[in-house]
Amino acid sequence: MHLPRPIVVALSAPTYRLVLNRRRSVAVQRRLTELTAAGLRPPRETHVEHVTLGGRPAERVTVGASQRPRAVLYLHGGGYVVGSARMYRALAGHLARVSGSVVYSLDYRLAPEHPYPAALEDATTAFHELVDGYGFDPHRVAIAGDSAGGGLAVAAARMLTDAGRRPAALGLLSPWTDPGEPAAMARDLVINREWGTWCGDQYRGSASAQDPGYAPMHGNLAGLPPTLIHAATTEMLRDQITRFAARARAAGVDATLVELPTMWHSAHVLAGLLRESTVAVRDLGVFLRARLDAGDRTLAPAG
Amino acid sequence: MTSIAGKVAVVTGAGSGIGRAVAYELARRGAKLALSDVDAGGLAETARHARVIGADVYEQPLDVTDRDEFHRYAESVAAEFGVVNIVINNAGVAFTGEVVDMGYEQLERVMDVDFWGVVHGTKAFLPHLIASGDGHLVNISSLFGLLSMPSQSAYNAAKFAVRGFTESLRQEMLLSGHPVQVTCVHPGGIKTAIARNAGSVAGINQTEFAAFFDKKLAKTSAESAAKAVIKGIVGNQPRVLVGLDAKFLDALVRVLGARYQRLFTVLATRVMPSSAKTADPATQDAASQHVTGGDRVSA
């Protein structure tokens, strides 16, 4: 089921170079990224239901039992321009299995058609609906996301915390928390500076590059929930992610940074195909499960 | 099974106590590990440390009382490693309370984890152990699966049941010629969080009982218990007694027969803390007949 890492690298590098390329139209980029999902398989017994969440389409992903007391709102990556719940179904399935949660993978509105704060509004509205509409205890709902979805998760958690509805935990995979910052590296295996800058511009709209809703790196981080951060050691965003983790900890956040030497940017999307990705998603799932169960006194005993 | 190296081993309740110690010992001996616990935080810690030791680890939060979930888990472990050689059904909870005070739910809960959890693990993994061609099943009973103590009726019932179930299964495997060895383990007092995290009926001073357990009963470390478990696997022992207390009391009960009960009631009045012996009726309250403490432990 897992492919050898060198083969995955050999397939991924040219694919990303072809697809995440600002010289292609937005429509072509989106269509091509969707195609990359064709080789990905969620775990057995994954059940996907198409639902509406906060007025947006979403995939409700469970493995095994379809009703769970825990939920994870998943925000996909793709520079705020591409990506979809469909593309992240395998990751969502693996995450649902390990964390014993319902994973809601949200198709938030994308730029350039819908610049900031459209995605942020969709994410926070979705969280509120999980509590008010679907009946989840807010202490048992976490937010996770990768790349742009990771930055969006932080911005959403800020707004929700300020509204008195703090998520149980944050899971940030290669999070992009400062889209306005020019990267030091020209490219990594997945993304390149030119494409990143272009995406950041598409999403920013009329906001300032320092707007904390757009770039939570520049915002107040105090009071955010326990956070797990994954960074690949070779990725373009590594410095930014490391600085973000340090800022979060300085603000008193219980933040853990895990560096993954054999991974690359958002490689978690390959869960089920690449062993390292499956293991990394498991690490996230176990972390979220622990936080989602932390406030529960009626928990079934030892297992 | 003569060697642990390279074998795939499943350990439930691996987030603390004996389960954690067994996981580390298996990791040191080169096994690949599938670890689970209902306490994901404790599980994450065990998994991380086992990886540092050098083991290939597959960790999954799991509630052993959930039958469907356990069977699904068995399939995912088999898919992950391709084979399953060793299963150690270790997850369990302690409970203290007299029959007259105990609610049915409390008794059922202890049975659900301590007995049904073991049955689920056995049933879910047995086909994989048979298919492996070299399998070993270890079910963790207790010293209290060999003898009874006042206020331990629920725990005694579950642990006696584990022993009966396991010893029957061992004979079935021998008769059928399936390549699966079966061991029932009876730890005496082991230094784990089990007594401190145990449930009790209202009125029993659990802290005092835990202090009594830790000081007077728990003389064996979880590490030496883990070594005894693995010795039992390598030596294909039908029964493993862990700790001098277990060995001594097991012998005593066999010498005395059913008369041991009389001796224990006499001893109980002298050794055990007074408040742990009988629930004070003055503090009894039907509404407060609940399990106290977060009993997410293994024993």
C-alpha cells in the first residue's frame, strides 16, 4: 500500500512543478490539482457524506462508527487559490480513523474570486454550525489544516477564542501564517516563491499584509488552544513556521513543534501512499484525540 | 516462540503501567509494536519513547470495550504490518466496593473493560495469530484471578473470568494444533497507577486504599513485571505469576483450599485501612454511587 519514498519524490516533484505554476490559469491549476487526488486512497471503511457546513459544501468523513462525540474541522491547503475537500479525502480518512472523530473537510471560498476575509468567514461559520447546528460540544471540536489551511486555522481560532468559543486544539501542518512575507528560498519540492507570492496577493484583496486575519503571524496569539505544528526540515516555509512556533510559545500557548526530516511541504496529503505521511497524520490524530478527550469525565476506561 | 526480534506485537493499555513497560521491553528486544490505549496522551508518550528505543510503532487510541472498533483495529494492524505474532491484552481498570453497595453499572463497567476487553482482543486477533504460523497470546489476569479479597468482587469476577477463558483457549489451541501459544499472567501488587486511578463506591476512601496498595501491596516494579511477561512468551509458560506476593499467596491458597477465605478476613481486619474495609453508611447516598477518579489505567 505504501510506495517507496524515492518513487513518490520522483513522481511528486515534476507534478507540483507542472501544476502549482502561476503561468497556468486558475481553472487549469484547480483541475490539475484535483487529478493528483486520483492516486490517493482513504483507509478501508471510510465513509464520506456530502454536507453543507456554514453555507459551504463539505465532506463529512468517518471511519467505522458514523456518530462520534469528537469533531475536527479540516481546512485544506492550496495557497487559498486551489485545493478541495475531495483532494484531501485520504488525509481526512486517516485523520478520522486515528482520532476517532468526525472530520469535516470544508470547501471554503477560494481566491481570486473570493479574497480575504471570505475563507476566514467560512471557517468560523463552519465551526459555529458544528456546535449550534450539529450539536458538538465546543470543547470536543478541533481545527486542523495544512499550508494555507494552517494559517486559516490560526486566524479562525483567534476569532473563535475572542468570541468565547475556543476550539479544543489546533493541528497545523506546514502552516502558512504570513502570506505576505517573501520566502528566503526560491523553491522546495512542492511550492516556489513566485507561485506563493502570487497566491498571497490573490487572497489579500484590499487587506494589509499585516492584517492578523490574513497573516496571523502578526496577530495576538495569546489564549490560543494547545497546538501541534509539523514542519518539514527541507521546506521553504521552515523558518516562518519555526518563528511562528516560537511566537506562540512566547505568548503562552502550549505549542509543540515537530520537525519531519524525511517529509516535504504538506506531504501529509499523501497519507496512505507514503509511509512517512501516514505516520505524521497518525501523530496529529493521536494529539487531537488526547486534547478532544481532555475535558471528558465520562470517558470509557482503559484500552 | 523463541525470539522476540522482528515479531509484530500488539499491546493494549500501553499508555501507562505494565502495558507501557511491556512495550518498552518488546522494543528493546527488536519487536515491531502496535500500541493502543484509551488515554491518547499517555499513548503518545509511550509511542514516542518506543520509537526512540528504535521500534517501528503503530499507535492508535482504542477503547477496548468497543467490539466493532477493536475488530477494525485488528484489521488495520494486520494491514500495517502484514502479520501479527504477539497479542498482549493488558488494558484494565481496578474497582473497590462491596457487593451490597455496588451498582450494577459499576460491576458491568469493570466486566466490560477487564473481561470483555480481553475477549474482544482475543477474538479479533486470533485469526491473525493463527495465520502468522508463530503466534502467542498473553492475557493479563491478576493475583485476584487466583484468589478473592473482600471489596474486590467485581475485579475478582472479571479476572477469574479472564483466567478461565484463557486457560480453556490454551487447551483448544493445543488440541487443534494451531500454532498459537497462550499465557495467562497473574501480577501481584505492581507499582502502577491502577490503585490511585481506581474507581470505588461512594464512602470508600480511595486515596487511603491507594496509599495502602502502594505501600503494602505494590512491591514489584512494572519493569520486572514486563520482563516476566516476556519470559512467559519465550518460555511458552501457561501461567506466569509476577512478584513474590503472587507466588506466596498462590501457594498459600492451594495449601489452604477454600479455607483461605477465613484467613483473609482475619488478615483484612488487621492489615487494610479501616475506611477501605467497610463503606460508612452515614456517607452513603444513592445518587453518589458513581465511579470516582479517572480510571484510565492499565494493570
